[in-house]
Amino acid sequence: MNILRSILFNIFFYPLLIVSSLIIILFYPFVTGTKLQSIANNLIILILVLLKHMCRIDWEISGLDNIPDGPVIFVSNHQGPWESFFLQTLKTPSASIIKKELLFIPFFGWALACLRPIYINRTNKYTSLKKVIAKGTEKLKNGYSIIMFPEGTRARPHKGLKKFSSSCGLLSVHNNVPIVPICHNSGLYWKNRKFTKEMGTVNVLIGKPIYGDSPKDCTAKAFDWINLKFKEIH
């Protein structure tokens, strides 16, 4: 049954993704960045609702009241496509840090470029770190929140949490902007690089803002909180 549900979802998902991408591309010259992201967020919710009804993958959020007003740095574990979509809807405007290769995907990548993410080349870690700090600072000063996956790549749930890069702590301390840690278990249901999706409820836990004067300590606090919650929901 899960295979049939997954087939049905994909029949609708990919055409919807293309249409959604075209809508974003067409609106890009005529609306502000914030308005364009609002349009994108509505399309994302449509995709997640489709997933909910066709594949029985629901979601529950705890800790929404922990998100303060003003720009923040969302720091989350990374397991698959689900959170890449969902986290963009938490705060508007926001910008994700992504690998440059995503921008070359027809339609989806072009629409992603219209949303002005911070794209990096992961083969050069030092240059990427400098770009994250520079572009991230610029975005934060313009009222944008930043979405970061400090593990760097997607990880299968059974392998636990990967080591975090220090970029989130550096960006937080440099700009005096809090880290808001987020833990989820989406990889149990929309599995990375797996066709069949499993029924269940994605738990999304949002922690209290993390402030500090030490990039290392801020990163460690985010990791420790996410790691603790990771063990609770997996």
C-alpha cells in the first residue's frame, strides 16, 4: 500500500513542483523578495498537504512560541527533502544555505535562485565559510532569517547526528542574532533517496533561542540540544 501511495504522490508531486517553480519564476520580476517567498511558502504547504493526504505523512510542531521577533538563525538536523521545504515556512523573509549544484536543476533550481539563497561550493570549505559569514550578515541586516544545516549533508536517522560546522556559531556571535535549534525525525518517513514513503507523523521540536559570546559554545549548545531531542524522537 505504501508503494501505491508513493506512486500516486509522485504522479502529482513532480508536475506540481514544475508548475510551482514556473509561478515563482514568472512572479520574480514583479514582486518583492518577501512577497515572492510568501507565494513560495503557500506552494510548499500545498505540497506538504498533498503528502499528508496521499502518503499519510503528517507533522506536529512543538515550541513555535520559542521563535522570537526579528531575524534568527535556524539550525536543524538534516535527513531529507521534507525539512528543506518545511523550514522555509517558519519565518518570512528567510534565506537557506544550499549547495550550488541545486541551482542547475531545471525549473526547481531556477525558482530556487529567484528566492536568493546563499549558495556555496562545498569543495572549498574555507571560501564557503567566508561566504556564509559575509552573505549571511548581509541578509540578517536586511531583516532575513537564515536556515542552516550544520551537518553539511543529509544523514540517515539510524546513524545519529553528525558533527556540526562552526558557521552557525560564528554567524550568530558576529551579528548578535540568536540561534534557534530545531530537531525533527522526517527521515523516518520521507526517506532520503528512497522511493517508498512510510506513514507517520514528523515531530518538529523548536528550542529556545541560544545567545553567547563564543562561536564554539553557541555551536556546542545547539548541537547538544538537538542531539538530546534527536534521541527522544528516534
